[in-house]
Amino acid sequence: MALPKLLQDTLAVPVIGSPMFIVSGPELVIAQCKSGIVGSFPALNARPKEVLDEWLTRIVAELAAERAAHPDKKVAPFAVNQIIHHSNDRLDHDLDLCVKHKVPLIITSLRAPGDVVQRIHDYGGLVFHDVINVRHAQKALEAGVDGLILVCAGAGGHAGMLSPFALVSEVRSFYSGTIILAGAIAKGEHILAAQAMGADLAYMGTRFIATEEANATPAYKDMIVASSANDVIYTPYFTGVHGNYLKPSIVAQGLDPDNLPPRDKTSMNFGSTRTKAWRDVWGAGQGVGSMSDIPPTAELVARLEREYAAARTRLCGA
């Protein structure tokens, strides 16, 4: 496994909880890290922007206290997602705060992070970048990122269209560093399958929407539990970038999910509250059919750890 030192001996199971717009907040992130997986959140979730400083202060303090109180426990580092796009008018402000607090891991999205990488490296942090194809992966590596998050078909939010079998194999042909795989991963055996394919870590989002700590409405969590893969639609309608959303939430807004007008990237807007994506229309990956309850995060991670170990035993005898 090509794991950076930051992630060695800090994970109970090889998982990064993906940053989810609105849903991921300090409560979920802290619970994930204390349970032994990387917790993350989009910087834009902290609104107004001044709240980000409060969130980072709280997360850093609570995780430090947990490590001090339980020195033998696996307490994972946390990550902050930064949208590298001209519509994100908070990027400079939010990045300054991440540097101030020395956020261990920055997850960048949409465009190659360029100058962002050096600022994070200057204090010893890491940068992982979301990609949906080989061209994006190559651009991110040219920018000097420390790992690639391959967002494949079936992932929640802004997912790609490529099969993980195809994308992992192609990226591994020229890159030996850290690969994190996203796409309908919901159970421990899925995590092991991602590693068997050539990834180092699994990237899990939708499964953590249906947890007690997630900042999602009860109706959203219930819809996750009640849905199957057939209830997920892939469309650019809501943000200008293709993403996976729950059809029943689209219907609830008076729209026909099978007849949404086309839309392109010129409509992207990540710095404004005008967009209804994820607030009124709910994102989810195709793995929803594997989800049947709304447990505390610690209970879910412990379950993933048991499932992962059981899958290893079945397949490898270890």
C-alpha cells in the first residue's frame, strides 16, 4: 500500500469519509476521526465564512484531546475540501485559515490545485485531488499532489462515468502513489475490493449521510435507507456538473427526473446559497441499496472494520 506517513498506523479501516456539501460538519468529522477513519468537510459548509475558524479550532482541539486521553487508540487526521474554481470567492480566505491551523490533509476539487499545493506542503500537509479521468489525473500530478481520488461511476455527488476497474488500472499504469477510490462503496467487503483493484483507500460518502452525526434532515436519512440504485439519477441540471441525486427528492421539488433540461458548466456556482443542490435536492451514490439503518458513526465504522476483516478471511485466509 502506498500510504503516506500521515495515514500509517492511524486508521482502523482504510477509509476516508468524503466531504459532503451541507451534510459534513464538525460533529460528523470528529466522530469519524475518533473512530479511526479520515473525516472531512467542504470549507464552504462553514457559513458565514468566519465560522470556519471556529470549526477548525474545535476539530483540532477535540482530536488532540482524544489522542492525549487514549494514546493507544487509532485517531485519524482530518481533511478540508477546497473547490478550486472561479465561482468560489472564498478560496483565498478559507485556504489562509487551513494554513493557519495546519490542516493535515486538503482535498481539492474541479481544477488542478496549482499554487495551493506548495502552500500546504510548506507546513507539512498533504493534498489529494478529485479526478474522474486520466487527463485530470495527469494534470493533478503535474501540480504536485500527494494522492489521487478516483471518483468513478456510481459515486454520490459530482461523480464520473468510468468503471473503477478501468480508471484504477489506467492510472496505476503510470502512477505508483496513493490512490483513493470512490464509487458505491458502502460495506467492508467493498473496501477490500477497492484494494484488490489497486487502490490504497476507499472514499465513502453516502453511507455516512445515514448516521446520527450527519447534518442531514431525518427525511434525507430515511430516503437514503429506503432507496435502491434505481432511485439514483445522473444529471448536470442542478450545478452544471454531472452528479448523482435521489429521484424522490427531485420529484418533491415538482420536477420530473426523467425530463430535466440540459445544463452546462457555465451555470456552476459554488460560492452562493442560491443553488438548491444538496439542500433541497439530495445527492446519493448507487450504493444506497446496501444501507438499511441510521447508526452512530462509531458503530458504523466498527461494523465496516468487522466486515473488512471477515472479507479478508474469506478470500485470503488472513
